[in-house]
Amino acid sequence: MKRSSKNSVGLADVALAAGVSTATVSLALQEGSRISASTRERVRLAIEQTGYRYNRAAAKLRTGQSFTVGLLITDIANPYFAALAAGAETVLDERGYMTFLLNSNDIGDRQARQLNKLMEHGVDGVLLSPADGTDLTTVQYLVDHGVPVVQVSRWVEGLSCDVVQPDNAALAAEATRHLIALGHRRIAFLGGTPSRSARVERLAGYTRALAEAGIAYDPELTPTGPPTRASGSILLRHVVGGTIPPTAALCYHDLMALGALQAARELGLRVGEDFAIIGFDDIAEAAICDPPLTTVHIDAESIGRSAAQHLLARLEGSVGPASRTIIPAHLVMRGSCGSHRFSPLPGAGSDTPGKRQ
């Protein structure tokens, strides 16, 4: 069969080449449709033969769906968000959706502009890790106009959206209890901006564990700061230079912990011996730094996958109130807090490095 020009090839040409109806071709192009494998293969070969290119814009006019999703993260350079994005994109790709990945840089105004652009491009749904200073009006506008939004890893009050996240408070409490069990009484909590949900929840878990142990909360040991490696270094120097310095630090996340670890070494502190550091996320670098970083292992890919599945369910007609899904996580004990030489929490099992459920 003679190949038609690129601009003139339509479904009818593909149907003629495949020996099926145009309706069958249309169904074969839809992910998850009930078309036999042999028929789908015939259509695929006919598409290759004719040079047909699926027109997504025209399909949206017919079906009202673009099969595109926006994924807004706050820090594309953070390995945690890279893993989260990979998990979400894999699930969406398997269901025939293309993902627009956008980086807000944790700036609310920038995020608002990106959300407006996604609306202009007609995305079907949005996965959102809310930036600091998120404009509720912009996000709610999407929801009110039939575009489902799932908040990922973080959340902001006042949005009627599904949320997928780790149990930040419980995990921070567990990490703090671990430091207390090792004999620490002056424990700092470093970083994060005050209004961010993850910091609020982690700080709550930290203070709860202190209260359980009869340790007074000291606001001088909980400085805020942007979640960067450089900020981790600055904040560690700040608390160590205080009147009564801490002997341990729980950091907002691993990048801050790595900055704190570097600063501690430069200050002459022996991390894992006379000073302890714990992070959050368990990025790849945590296991290979010196000493290896004790951290809360959060499966960012699982969070991304779960968030994508929740969004797909909404796109497929799931109704009901907004849900909150907690993805399991656990503490990984390594050398940065001396878990190899001190007793673990009661019931934790071996005191060698490993993970505790």
C-alpha cells in the first residue's frame, strides 16, 4: 500500500490497512481497552505502514481528555524528589499518560504560574508537592473546575485534596527516642521552614519524644532554615556555638544532615563518637558518606507511585471525601549516631547497622 502524506493520514487509512473498522483502531489506541493482542498488533503494523501520527489535541476535543498530568515538585536537585517523580511517572506512563515535570524551587508565586500554565495546556490532573507560600486560591480553582489534585509528601491546610505522605511525626519521634536511648539529652532539630507541613509534623514528633523522656524543650535547639546542604552546615555551627551545645542533631532531611556532618568534622567533633546526627529520606549518599548516615528511610518511589494511583482513581471517576494515605517508613541505623557501639532502643534487636521497622 502506498504511504499517504503525513498530513493526510487518518484513522480510515489505518483501518483500511489493518482490515478493521475505524472504531477498532480508535479502541486499539487507548491504553487498557479490551482489544485482543493480535488485533492491536495488526493496528500497530498498519500505523507503521501508513505513517499515522496520533493527534492528541484532536482526541481531547472528542473525549475531553488530554492524557497529560502535571507533576510539580519543590527541588529537582534533591534525590528524594527525583525518586518520587520516577515512581509517579512510571505508573502514569503505564496507563498512557504523559507527565509534565515542573520544579517550583519552593517558591509559591512560581508554583502559581506553573499551575496556570498547566491549566492552559489542559492537563487532566495534577500531582503537587506544595511550595512554601502556596496560594490556596490557585490550587482550589483547579479542583473546582474538575481537575483532580493529589498532594504529595507535603500538604497545605484548607485544600480538599487527597494526600500521600510518610508519618512524619511518628518517624521523628522514633529517631529522637533512639538518640535518647543512646544517652543524649541535648538534641537539636535542624532546619525546614516554619509553615511547612513536614517540619511541623517532624518537630511535633521530636518534642513528643523529649516530653516522654522528661527532657525540656529548648527553642534555641530548633532553628529553622532552607532545606539545603549549606543551611545544614550553618545551623549546626549555630547550635554548637550556643551556651549549652547539643550532643546530637536530628535534621529535617538528609541533604541538611550531610551539611551538618561536614560542619561537625570541621569543628573537630567526632561524628558517631561524641556527636550524633540523624537525617530523613535515606538518599543514596547517606549510606556512603563518612561515617554512614543514620536516617529515616522513606521510599520516595512508593510515595510517587501511590500518589499517581490515587490521581488515576480520581480521573476514572472515584468520588468521596479527600483521603490521607501514609506510606510506611523505618529508621536505618548507621555509624553517624554510634548505633554500632551503643545499645539500641528496647526491643529493636541487634545493635549492628540495619533497619528497624
